Amino acid sequence: MSRPTPLNAHAPTTRHRPGRPSSTYTEPEPRVRTTNSVALALVRQLRPKQWVKNLTCLAGLIFSGLLFVPAAQFQAALAFGAFCLASSCVYIVNDFIDRENDRHNPRTSKRPLATGELPVWVAGVALAAMLTASLGISVYLGRTCLAVVAVYATQGVLYSVSLKRVVIVDVMCIAIGFVLRVMYGVYAVGVLPTPWIILCMFFLALFLGFAKRQAELDATAGSPVARPVLTKYRADFLQTLIVFSATLAVLTYSLFTVTSHKNPTLVVTVVPVIYCVCRYLLQVMVAGRGESPDETLLYDRRILLGIVVWIVLFVAISYGNIRIFADPL
């Protein structure tokens, strides 16, 4: 005859602490990891949603006039893939360094390294593999591309270690990261970037970065747990920086369309650019969004429509040689 199961057979084990006979503690249940759960955690750790930022690597393909050249398309696709790998490496380094603080931040507490869903050794192996692949693709695309991705990775580590705690410099690092993406994509298709594309990207990224800080400040009231650098920003100061950088972005792009010795009809494309910038300002300053620029850009249909209109107009005018204005003197 089988013996009856005690009522408390499945209860957590309770033991006495050594030296403290009167106190008890409950042993935590061990975390069960399966191959599938670790794989899913690794995918989340790579932050594929943020790969949308790496689409800026394709700007060189459009601006270079090589959009319909198959070889250039292949090189631009490789550039996008290489930067997705490189950026995910930076995310792993950042989350590994911040994993203790992330556990106390509601916004980041579910990151795989913070929760322990992703073992550190698995993240390390993935980091080594992706970094090797990114550098390998960069070598194939050229030494200049290799130098650019090396600078990006170095800046990403420095940002994770210390620069993200330095006011203004933190956002400038983000902006430089976007500039490096654009430069990488331009070099990948075998041309040189112009100062205009660098300035446009830098000021636009500054605008998005300061808008992100504004949204984070509104959401957390400057809590150092959320992001230590937020305690050094003020709402009115950030609003000034947002308007300042947005103005420079629009002005720089406008000057590019009329003074870069390209088709002056490109001035028409300033209209959707201004609309998208103003729409994003509306999301940040009125709707209180902007904490995740990639999500705001992806899920705001009107901004997406504005971007599509800009691309269509730019490609049609540039590649179709449509001229309705004379060249400036």
C-alpha cells in the first residue's frame, strides 16, 4: 500500500540559518532555463526593433545616385546587416554593465541580462560571434568601412561605461552614432560622403536625442534610477535644445537642396521634411511621446507617410531629372 503524501510536500523548504536557530528563510525556486527560452532571450537581447535605426546606412545608396545599381544594392544590404550586428554588440555590452541598475528600473527590469533569462556566457559567445561577423563584412566592404565600424564600437563601449552620464555629451554620442551609420553606408557603395549629408544627419539625430531625453524626464521626473544624467537636465533647457536642433536640421537640409549643385527642384522635398519634424515635435511636446524614437517613427502613420512621400519625391526628382526651377547663381 502506498503511503499518503504529506500536505506540505510541495511547500518551499524551510531551514534554520546557521547561528540563528530562531530565524527561518525560504529557499528560492531555481530558475529553469530551456534551449528555447535562452534562444528567445538572446533574440530579445539583440533588440531587433531598434535595427530600424540602421536603415540610415541606406541613405548613401539613395543620395549617391546608385539606387538602381545591383552591385550597390548588394553592398548597401551588407552594410545594413553589418551595422545590425555591431549595434547589437553594443547593446549587449551596455546591458551587461547596467544589469544591476536595470533590475531596479521599471523600464529596463525585463531585459534578459537583468532578469537572468540570458546567461552571461551565452551573451559573451554571441557578442564574439557577431563582432567577428561585422568586422569580416567590413573588411570585405573596404578598410574605410572597417575603420568606421571600429570607431562606432569603441564609442559605444565608452558611452556605456561613462559618457552616457555626461550631460549634452550623452546625446552628442547618440548623434555621432547615426553619423557613423550614414558614413558607413556611403563608403560601402564606393563613394565619399558630402558635408551636407553629415550635417543633416547630425542635427536630425540631435533633435531625436534631446526629444528622447525630454520624454524620459517627463516620464520619470528625473529619477536617477531611470537614467542618472536626467538629474542634470531641466525641462525648459531641453525644450530649447529640441527647437534649436530641429531648426538646424531643417535649415541644413533646405540649404543642401539649393546649394549642393544637385537638381534645385529638390527644394520641393523640404515640405515633407518640415511636416515630419513638426509632427514629431507634436508627439513629444503635446502627446508626451518620444521616449522610444524608433517606436514613434514606426507606429505614427502620418510620420511614416511623410517619410514615404519624401523618399518618392527625392527619388523621382533626382533619378527622373525633373526640373521646374533654375540653378541658383
